[in-house]
Amino acid sequence: MNYGHPEPGDWNSYLQRFIDGKIQLVFGSWYDHVTAWWEKKQSHPNIHYMFFEDMVEDTGREINKLCSFLGLTSTTKEKEQIRHQSQFDNMKKDDMANYSTLEVMDFKISPFMRKGKVGDWKNHFTVAQNELMRTMRRR
């Protein structure tokens, strides 16, 4: 659905090419990209990571962490507005968040934001594929 990415082909071969680092995205290998920023975060205190699973578990807590990181004091009303706007279903409808205005995306194939369900990967990865991904993380 992203014209900037190579043709995926079937899931099994795509996943293997992805794990082998043969899928070069706009920013290079996804794994190298994410790992480099994760490592950079260790020595640069101005990088803040937020995880989808944590936002789903306790959005208010994560908003408080972000406000603290940014040195902001927000009112309860402002935090509630942020919580509302950062809910998956609201972001999926928001053209500024869902990439629907980017011409490089073909939403006839797939939306950029799919389900917003923690753990949905288990419906797509086999146990063996998950193990391959775990191996990738240890490289």
C-alpha cells in the first residue's frame, strides 16, 4: 500500500527478506533504523519512546510521562483532550495521523492504521516466524 516500499510478494518470503535485512525501506533496514534510535536514546536524554501497548494499558499514565518529559504542566481538561485524540479509533479517522493525505499510500489496498489491537500479530505470525523475529532482535 506504500509505493515507496518494494513489492511485498507473499508473506513468508517477505518476512524472510525483512529478517535478512534485504527489504530496504526509505530509511534503510527497519531493524537497523529502530535499533539505532533505541541505542541513541541511551546517551541522549531528549529522546522519548512511547509504546502502543503502554498507551492502551494506561493512556493517562503515558500522557503524564510525556508531559513530565516535555516539562509541561497540563490541566485535567487538556489531558482529557489529549487522551481522547490519541485513542486509536480517533487517530484512524484523523487525516493528520492516518497518512490518508499522502499520495504515496494506496488505501484501496490497505489502511495505514489497521485494528489497533494489542497482540494482533499473533493472528499473522506462526510460532516459527515469531522465533525468527526474536532471533533478529538478538543480532
